[in-house]
Amino acid sequence: MTTASKWFKSWFNTPYYHLLYNKRDYKEARFFMSNVVSYLKLKQGDSILDLACGKGRHAIFLNSLGFNVTGIDLSENSIYEANKFKNDTLHFRVHDMRDPFINKYDAIFNLFTSFGYFEDDNEDIKVLKNIKNGLKPNGIAVIDYLNVTKSIAHLVPHEIEKRGTIDFKISRFVKDGFINKTIHFNDGDKNFTFTEHVKCLDANKFNRYLNEVGLKLIDCFGDYDLNPFNKNTSDRLILVIK
């Protein structure tokens, strides 16, 4: 694996990552999760895995609805923060999504474009195999991904996001099948550069992945209201699979 393909190991584990994205919408996350669990007809006490959970904003809300939730993430920093909210039915641990899961679940959620990080397609397929093997009989999974067609069409090449005393200078471009983001900033007398790379996965390529591992696409939505997916106008690509 090249240095560029390991970007998530360093960037996600820095306080700057959480600073840049500190305006993430918790209300939107709760709205989406309420819609999803209603659509899936999940019952209180069902077990849910929040795969690549970050600091746990989705997992914490799901637990408040009465579900037994486990959140896993590669970032020790994120899991440290998430663990401040753990209880008897809410657990967090550091775990690489490419490694098999310990338990089986009624539902597995992979949210907010927490997929498609790897240069090698086989790595993505390995994650899907783990999802398949991690589902109980009749279990179901949801992958919430960006709609790459619309994202590329409306890509903002350059912008500056100000957080406190730090100006994050962001550049975006498409190269080698990835939507790439380069983030430059100064903190005091130190200069930093981080990158993000998300694979250009459309519905067709996702379907090829799913077929390869023996998963089936049940439904496809284009936003957190669970409206039908439209390649040109939808903000999200939300896949329901089993």
C-alpha cells in the first residue's frame, strides 16, 4: 500500500480533522437514522454495528432509540472521544474495517462516505465480505455514500475554511479514479498538509462489488429523506443490501 493510500490512518487521528469538520450536522444525522430504522423495521434491542463510527454521533443516537449498538473505527482519537458515552448497550472499539468483525448484527451501517478509501478494489471487496459475514440471518446493511456524478459536476476546486485561528486551504480534483482533497494549513510556526481520497464509486460499480461477494441490492435512495436515487440530482447514494 502506498503512502497516499494510508492517508486515513494519519489524518483521521489528528485533532485538526475534528476541528475542520466540527460543523457536521447532528440534527441531520438523527433525522437520517430515524428514517432508516423505521424503513428497516428494526426493533428495540436489535444489534447494530456502526462501521467507521468516528466520534459516534450516529451510534449514540441509535442507542438512545433503544438499540444495542457497537461502533468501530480505525482512529484511536475518535474512539477515545466516543467512549465517553459508552454504557451497557453502547460500546466502541478501535478496529480496521478490513478485519473480520467479532460478532454478528441485525444491521450494519456504514455512513457518511466511510467507504472507498483504498486504491486496490480488493480491499473494498474485503470490507463487503466482512459486512456479509457480520450479518445475522435476515440481517441488512446500509451504505451511505456520496453521489459521485453530482459531486464531480459541482466540485469546488479551491476554498478556505476558517476554524478559530486556522485557515484550512482546500483543493479538490479528480485523478486516477478518485475524488481527491488536499488540505494545507499553518498552526503557529508549523505547516501541515493532509490529503483525502475517495473512490469514484457509482451505483454500477457498487453492484459489481456486491455481486462478487454474494450480496444483493434491495433498495437505493438519493437523500436522507429516502427519496429515490437520481444519478444527476441526488446528493447521496444510499444502498440497502443483504
